[in-house]
Amino acid sequence: MSLSVCKNPGVSASRHQQYPNYFILDGKIRIGRIYKEEAPTHPELPWFWSLMVRGKGQPNIQGHDATLPQAKAQFEASWRACKT
């Protein structure tokens, strides 16, 4: 099943334009988020992604990237690694 990206409905349209915020879905299950940080610690890496791994003893997996496509690619690679 392929992953899909949808706009976070809790973020207003005007705010989303400045600081995009997305949910990542595997089918109908929300498995993570990707969003552009307002004040990133490293300005060259403003996109934050977080994978919600459900399972005892499994931590969240997260990272920062320079662009949205890079963040999506890293998220998907981490998700695939978790599923195996």
C-alpha cells in the first residue's frame, strides 16, 4: 500500500501557506507528520518529519531535511525499514 500525504486539518489555510503541516497516511492509518518548523535549530534543515511507530519499546523515528521531497523520501525509507 502506498503512503499518502494530506494537509493537517488543524492548521488554518493562511498558516499552512507559511508553515506547511502534513499528516502521512498508510491507507487510512495516520503513521506520522511532516511540517516546516517556524524557528528551526538548523535553518538549512527546516523540514521536520516524525514517524509514529506503534509497538512496545519502539521509539518514534524522526529527522530534519532541507526540502519537503527529501523529508518525504527519508520518512518513507524509515517506514519501510520499520515494517521489515
